[in-house]
Amino acid sequence: MSRNHSIAILAGDGIGPEVMKQAVKVLDVACARFGFTVEREHCLVGGAAIDAVGCPLPQDTVQVCEKADAILFGSVGGPKWENLPPDEQPERGALLPIRKHFGLFANLRPGVCLPALKHASPVKNELIPNGFDVLCVRELTGGIYFGQPKGRHEENGDIVAIDTMVYKKSEIERICRIAFTAAMARDKRLVSVDKANVLQNSILWRETCIEVSKDFPEVELSHLYVDNAAMQLIKQPASFDVLVTGNLFGDILSDEMAMISGSLGMLPSASLGEQNDNGLYFGMYEPSGGSAPDIAGQGIANPIAQILSLSMLLRYSLGENEAADAIEAAVNAAIDSGLRTGDLYTGADGETKVSTDEMGDAIVTALQV
Ligand code: NAI
Ligand code: MG
């Protein structure tokens, strides 16, 4: 398999370009240490693209992404563009069209709280003695957000609103495969979350998940109703490894997991399409948070979510797993040495407050050894 890769870099707005600069530094070192190359093309997106060429997702940007192996995305949006019509706004006008154009149906959001940061988690620390490390696999292009019919009408003098939950077996099967594959690379435990006591969609979901499990006999599969899953995540967070669920439940549970993790600035995400013949995926990788206009331009944003998004890109789209592991280890080393950007800093003994650049440099140094 070729180790000469290419990616599109879409830094976007707010803290996007600041944290992207750190991820690119890390990528340079990873290439040198592990002996592969990554050609990069920087493209306009979001508010920056609106200002430059008048639309949030220029055709040039889409074309560059089409030729690349993956997209590394920063974040888009900010107060400057808030009054534009919804479809012309940075987020709606760029993120959703990219997901749709590239068929990115699988959203992977790791909820990770490193042991050294567990005091930042709102759950009781004795429940997460070794931190928290759960991967949420959410179906992203189907379910109730997209099903037809959808809309509202008047009926007998009342107003009726309709959303329809639709899942095809093929859609469930492909997302379950991604979740089982991810579980194989982790602790081999998968919880499928549904509402099979009430919803037809969920009955099909559960049946299909069980069918797919036959191809992954090493993975221990269990099922939870979504209401119980929401409780268990708080009650016994450390018991989870990988979760797989539909679009609506995944939207809610992934935010719950982000809260358990404590800091948005630490959490990456991946949105993947179909697996190719090499077992890899085209994907878009971005921090779970947004453009953080409140701290943009000050050099204090936490670059770790962006750097871990790069690590996911290396793993899922380029197959550079060793480099991906090494970047995660370098992030852990920087945190273990007490370095904290403002969002993580508590003033406790052994903590040193650092800038975006300094955190990036520390991760680069840890990766070089
Ligand atoms: P946000 O995630 O940008 O900020 C929420 C809070 O988390 C803020 O206090 C921010 O300072 C903090 N935060 C986020 N990332 C951080 C980091 N790396 N380091 C330190 N602190 C960090 O969400 P908010 O405020 O709701 O939205 C701000 C803008 O971002 C809006 O224009 C929104 O539309 C856009 N947005 C874009 C997303 C994307 O590009 N995928 C996703 C979510 C929001
Ligand atoms: Mg959400």
C-alpha cells in the first residue's frame, strides 16, 4: 500500500487556524519519524470563504477534497456571519453539504478523560479511577433527521408536525460494521443502543446488529435501551468500550459523553464514508467543539482536539496506525507532565499553564523521542 498520502486542510474560522497550525507541526514530525509523506492542500471554508469568495463551501474546495485521501477540518462560524440566511451560514452551508457530498454516514466521537484530568469530569471520580475512554459510533445520514414525510399541516383546526424515522437494513448494517471493526481495535466490547421495546426501527436495528456480530465473534455484543444507556453512562461510565446507535440517540449520547470527559478542547471526531478495498475510509476529521469566538486570536485555545483528529485521520483514512498511536501517546505525555491550556488549568500543584503554541511544541517534542 502506498505511503504517499494527500489530505485537504480546511482550517476555517475562530480558533480553527490556530489549532490547525499545531496539528500540521505534529504531522510533519509524524511523517519524518514513521517514514511516510502527506501532501497537503489548504482550502477556504466557512466564514473565511464567505469573506474571500462569497460562499461557505467554494467549488474549488470541494474539488480538492475529492482528490484527497481525507479532510482535516478545523471549525467554522462566528458572530460576524450569524445574520446570514441559514443555508448560507458557515456551519449549515459547509459542514452539512460536505457530509452529504461525500456520504459520510458514520460519526465516531471518542469520549476520553485522561486519568490526570479526571477532576475536570462532573461524574464522581471514584467511578472513573482510570479515567474514561468510550467511543460513540453514531449513524449520521439517516434516521429521523432525514426521513420523509417531514413538515407541518393543519388538521381539524389544530397544527400537526411530522418527522419520520426511517432506516434501511443496509444503512444499519454498514454502521454496525464500522462499530464492530472499531471494537476489534479496542477492548472488543460493543453496546448497541436502541429503543426496541417501542420502535420498529429499533427492532430492525437490533436484528441487523446481531447478524453483523456473526462476522465478529470476538466482540462481546450487548444491547441497551437508550433511556437506560443514558443512566448507565453516568452510573458506571467505566463499563463501556464502544457504543453504536442511530442518528438521534447518538446526537444526545455523544454530548453526554463529552460532558463526562470534562473538556471539549480534548475531543476529536471522525465522519467516515464507505470502506475501500484497503480497509480504509474517506473521512472528515474535526474537533468536537466549535470555533470558540470567545477565545479566538488570543493564542490560548487547546490544540489537542485538533491533534487527536489528525491521529484519527492517520488511523482510519491513511492506515498509519503506528503514527496515530504515537501521537496519542505524545498527547498523554504532555498532559502527564502537567502542561495545561487555560480550559484545563485548575491551579493544582504540578500544573503549568501554557499557550496553544507551547502545548503544540510539547506534543511535537514528545513525538520526536
Ligand atoms: P464552541 O465549541 O465554539 O465553544 C463552547 C465553549 O468551549 C467556549 O467557551 C469555548 O471557548 C470552549 N472551547 C471550545 N473549543 C475549545 C478549545 N479547543 N480550547 C479551549 N476552549 C474551547 O461552541 P459555541 O460557542 O456554541 O459556538 C461558537 C461558534 O462555533 C458558532 O458560530 C457555532 O456555529 C460554531 N460551531 C462550529 C462547529 C463546527 O465547525 N463543527 C461545531 C459547533 C459550533
Ligand atoms: Mg449535538
